[in-house]
Amino acid sequence: MNLPNQLTVARLIITLVFVGVLSVEFPFRYTLALACFIVAAITDYLDGKIARERNLITNFGKLMDPLADKVLVAAAFVMLCEMGWFPGWILVVILAREFLVTGLRLVASSQGAVLAADALGKWKTITQMVTAIYFLLFLASQEALFGFLQGVFAIEALSPLWLGNLLTGLTLLSTVVSGWNYLWNNRSLIQWDA
């Protein structure tokens, strides 16, 4: 297994650790969850970069890299939703978009085509990652290591009520727009009259 694929598998394992950490109460769990999420996000960046630069693109990577990304994002948003940071319907929209795109990719794959991520999809991923990191950082600020940030989050414009809601709104918007764009650009894959 080459290095990019090892990073993809590592991201899946780190995501499991991330969920486990947030599921059990213990000191510094939010700080550890934040660290897990950031490390997993870095592997998302590195595996694709290394695969392209070293010509290590494999069928495993084509399938598992986007899947590992979706599992990481879904895990973060499920856990944050469970904590009450946004309503469940936003989670449903995010997950529905991910299932839709995955389904389209499977249909394309069955026809011998590969659907690459587009610019809107990359923007969606960035907004999702930033939003998740924002809320995880806010939670970590309640613990000693990031306690110095409590004053920052106390500023109204940087609070979860303002900035958190803005980031959630941007995530929702980018999720819907990128999903619609992906569906529209690949509508030829769907046989509406069959």
C-alpha cells in the first residue's frame, strides 16, 4: 500500500478515534478531538498532493479518498449536531449532498468514467472543515490548553451565536450550491425516462 493510501486509511482510523473521544467524558477531550480533526484534515490535503506529485494514483485511492473525506466530515457534523450546535435538518442536507455525489460517482464509475471534484466541491469542503474546526476550537477553549481563547469567543462578533451561525450558514449554502452544480453538470448520467 503506497503512502497516499496509507494516509487515507489513517484518516479513517483517526476519524474513529475522533468520534470515540467526543463520546466519552474525560479531561481535555475537546482538545484531543480538535487535534484529531486537524490531523485528519491534513492527511486529506497530503494524500492527494503526494499521489499527484509522485504519480501514485490508484483505484483504491480514487474510491477511498473521497469516502474517507465524507466519513470525516459526516462524523464531525453528527457529533456537533448531537451537542446542539445546529438543528438536525442542516445535518440531513449535508449528508444528503454527500450521498448524492457518492451515488453519481458510482454511476459514473459503472460507465467507466471518473468524476473529479470541482472548484465548488473544494470550496464546500473548506467551509465544512473551517466550520467544524471553529466549533471544536470553541469547545477546546473551555479546557486549559486553549483557555486563553475564551476572551476571543466572548467578543460578540466571534461568538458561536454570530460567527458560528455565519459559518454554519456558509457551510449550508456551499453544500447546497455545490451539490446542485454537481448534479446539473452530470445530469447526463441519470436516465430520467428509464
